[in-house]
Amino acid sequence: MFRSSAFALTILSCVLTANAVSIPAPNLGTRVLISVRDQKLMLIENGTIAATYPVSTSKYGLGDNWGSLATPLGLLQVAQKIGDHAPVGAVFHNRRWTGEVLQPNTPGRDPIMTRIIWLRGLQAVNSHAFKRCIYIHGTNEEKIIGRPASFGCIRMRSVDVTALYNQLPLGTPVEIVQDRLPKASKMADPEIFGFDTPASGSGLRKDKDSQVKLASGAHS
């Protein structure tokens, strides 16, 4: 009962925050690709692989339905970043640091830790992602990173999410795919990620099932 109430309060908090976000247009110089099959995240900068990290997607599978606890697929975007000055291992509740700091793999704990990179979906297949509070974030359960283990989010080791956080401006495109990560030789081609060249204006390919709604101006 307690877990159900806590989950409901978390969802309500996300919904109340959802309409207050303004996101810059994507800059294709930096982008992120997440492979569910590989359980890895790749950071691409100017067509070159800058880093690859192990991650954990949802243990409940893939999707974007309310209450599914699944990881959404498709094109998303970094909407908010939380935890600029928090220490590695900082515990977050409702996106606020509680003041507690945990060591990795502390028994009996499974909080959101260190940094929060909040994603907003750009397509019909992930349109609920922001209100569902789909994050890239640090986790206490680092020993199981590399296999599906989350409740919908993308989990990372604290040291890895800190490094990634520092390299992602707001608006960074993020794509979550079922397939394996592409070869390094294909990194320079934006079409690999569903994006056109920046000359297209928004920088996003307008597929028939895409529901791209980008806000102008910086996040406040």
C-alpha cells in the first residue's frame, strides 16, 4: 500500500511539472544513442564516439503506456538536468537532494542517485515520457548495471552519469533503440539516429508518426 501511494505521488509530481518546461532546439553536434539489446549508451560528438557506458533499461520491457514501468523507444530530448552541485552518491527524492550520500551497492536501498537527466519524448511512441518521469540517472544497484533492471528509466553508475551529465546541454537528442549500437564508421551520418542535417530547421526528421513539439528559448 505504501509503495502504491508513493508511486502515485511521484506520478502526480511529474504531471504537475510537465507543462513548465521550455527546451532549446536540438544541436546535432552532440547526441546520445541507447541500445536496449546491448544495454549500453553511446555519446556521439561531431560524428565521433566520445564515450560508451553500460546501462540498465526497464525490467518490465519496452513501451510508453501509463503504469507500464517500461522504457520508451524512439527519439527524445534532454528536457531538464538536476543535480549540478550534488556529490557523487547523492540520494534524490522528488528530484531534490535529501542530504544523504550512499556508497554503491548499499544493501536494501534503490533510490535515484547522483544526477537526473530528464527526457521528453518527441514522437507518438514516447509522448508520455516526460510526464512518466523517464530519466537517465545514477543508481545504487551498480552491480546489476548491464542488464534490464529499472522501472522505466535508464540507470547508470554514478561516476558514469556524472561524466555524461557534464557533456549534455539541454536539448540534446537522445534515441533509444532495440538494435545493437552501430559501427564507428556510421557515426557521422545523422540519418542513423532519425535526424536530418541541421539545415532542416528543427533538425528532426518529420516521420508520419512523429509528434515533434519543440519550444523556443532556454529552460528557466
